[in-house]
Amino acid sequence: MWMDLINGIFETIGAACVLLNVRALLRDRHIAGVHWAPTVFFTTWGAWNVVYYPTLDQWFSTAGGALLLLANIWWIALVWHFSRQPRWVPHWTDNLSVDFTPDRDELTTDFRYHSRTIEPADIPFGPAHPDWPGIKGSQNG
């Protein structure tokens, strides 16, 4: 009985860990750096456990295994759903344009974020910053 309880606790903790992945996937809306195949394998193993544990009268393990199985199925469904959609791109890139004019040695920029124009001097790095070497009017140019 106590071995069934310990195994059931492990299965339930596994379900909680998979739910952390579900939460991250719902937040990020894309998958990166993880392959779906291992989760599919462990989901099929979890389905087997839900059938197998009751034959051994291990009801805590059955309950924990069912939670883990449902969490894995939810994660796989989200991976499938988000892999069919285009990747999310931040809104600030919609109005981003940088124009390097070959016959001029200055940079023309148009950075907009939610209708707010960011001046080139507001950017703390890169050739548009006043302290960047080689720009007319900068301290180093």
C-alpha cells in the first residue's frame, strides 16, 4: 500500500511539472529547443500505466498516472496547435525601418512603438547613438 502511495505521489509531481511546461507554452505561444517525440513516447507509456496499475490494485498510482497522462496530452495538443500557426513577432517590429543611404554618411531611422517615435539618440547602442565613432556631430566623429 505505501509503495503505491509513493508511486502515486511521484506520478502526481510529474503531472505538476508537465503543467509548468503547459503554462510556459501558453505564455510563449511557441515551442523552441524541445522535441515533441519524447513526450509522445512517455504519454503512450502513461496510457499503458493507467491500464496496468488497476490490475495490480494500485489506485494511487492509477490516479497520479491519469493526471500525468492528461497533462501530457494537453501539452502535445498545444504543441500541435502552436506549430500550425505562424510564429509570434513583437508588435514593435511592425513599423521598424532603417535606411542606410549610400551617398550620405548619416543614418535615417524611423522607430515607432505604439505611436511613440524613438529618436536615434535614445538608442543606447549602434551607429545612431551620438557617442558612436564616425557620426557627424558626435564627440568621436
